[in-house]
Amino acid sequence: MDLELPMRIREVLEKYDIVVEEGQIPIMKQYGLGDLLFMIILQKQGRLGVLNFNLIYFDRKYCDYFDNPVNALEFRIRLLLDFNAQVRYIHAPMSRLNSDIGSLVRGIVDYKCVIPSTMGNFEPIQEKYIIFHTKLRLGPETKHRISLVKKYVTEILIGFKSKYKIILLGERKYIINRTIDQSFMSTIYPELQCLKENNDILDLTDESIHNKLDYDRLKRSISIIRGGECNITFGWGGSFCLALIFGKKCITYIDQVPFTDVLDIGHLHQNNTYIHRDIAKFKENILKNYSV
């Protein structure tokens, strides 16, 4: 198999003085934001050695997961550099894996991660606030429930009056492509508009993020997530992971995703993160803690 890297990928690697190493075996095949943050946590806790980062997932000859692979790669390199992660960049066939990352992630007790000084200091928002994330990501077995979950969101939030300012964070629109279709993603931005009726809203959403990742925007978002009294998320994905790792508290509705296959519910509670499959209990948690 000819594994020569595309020119534009090589240019990104050269920009950050990265040398590709040969003959190494990758340990993971997921390179989402949450996946990498979990790897960083495992390294910080001494439970994972050097991360073999497989560049083949950013090579369109073999994988079309990313619509903009050059942008996606540079975004991840900057994240790994800021957190001083130990990384070995390789270019190997996708099928070769030698570690059960899932079992390592399930074993994490403390998910909290210190934000490195290299990510910058942002002016904090002075008043207290909670955050509603627009991303909605369900599991494969619940894809057909997206429209129903959106209906739930509207029913929960109509008439809701928060005792704190509300910040909206995420994307207003999802561009449908192979990745998003397979990940069962959508946005609940239209449904969240009902919050404007009774609340002080600060809308910090972007039109679209997925195909043009902005690392500086991520750093600002992490600062906002860290400062909020609570992050309210819907389903899995990067928003949930950012809220879990950097937020003070997280309330999440996940429908019927088998989260115990990935994360330990007891450990999540220790990290002030509360996952609800029951929409009534999800609503109760929000109203009890944050309504006037």
C-alpha cells in the first residue's frame, strides 16, 4: 500500500516541525475532539503512554471522514501542542489497532482537566450564566427520534425563565455530509429560540463550525464553558465532552444511548455531571436548579 502523505498534509506537519515516524501501531481510530481530550486526561493521569496519532484518517485517498482534512488536522495538532500531549505522528493502515481505549476511558474517575496557560486568558463574563449547547447527537439506534427529541426540547423550554443569563453556544446550522449523517447529528438552535421570550440571552453561536474549525474560537468557548454555572447539553459529542471536562456542572439528555459502554455513571456524578434518559427528570433537574 502506498502511504505517501498528500502535499497539503505534509505542509501542515512541516509548519509545526512534526516528523512522521514509521513502523508504529496506532492505538485508536477515533479522532474527535472528545476522544483526544480523553487521551490527554489518560496521559496526565499516567494511564496512557505516547499517543500514536494516525495521519491516514486525514488522507482523502483512504478516508473521507473529514470534509476539510487539512483544517481538521491543524486544529487537532494545536490542541495537542497546547496540552503538551506526548504524540507520535504515524501513517499506518486503518485496521491495525493494539489497545482497547474504551476500557481505559471507562476507568477515568476524575475527568477535570486544567486549561493550559498557552490557551490564553479571556475576559470573564461578570454576571452568572448557564449555557445551552445547540448540538444534538444521538446514537445509531435512536436516529429516528431526532424530531421527537426536538419536540421535547420545545416543550421543556417554552415559558422557562432562568434566574441567570443564558448563553447559546454551538452551531446554528449543520451542513449535511457523510460524517454528520453517520454520527446522527443535528442542531436544536431553532428550538432554543423560545428561550428569548423570558430570558436575557447572549447568542455566541456560529453559523457552521464543522467544515471550518477555528481553534481560537474553541479556546474562547472553553473559557465560557468553564465560567458557567451549568452546561446543558443534548446527546453525545464534543459539546458534552467539553462540558464534562471543563465545566462546573453538566446536565445532559441522552435519549437511549448506552452510555455505560463508554463512561461510568458513578464517576460522572462525582464530576458533577448528570445524565438523564428520562426527559421528565431532565426537565425537573433544570427547573429545580435554574428557574426563577
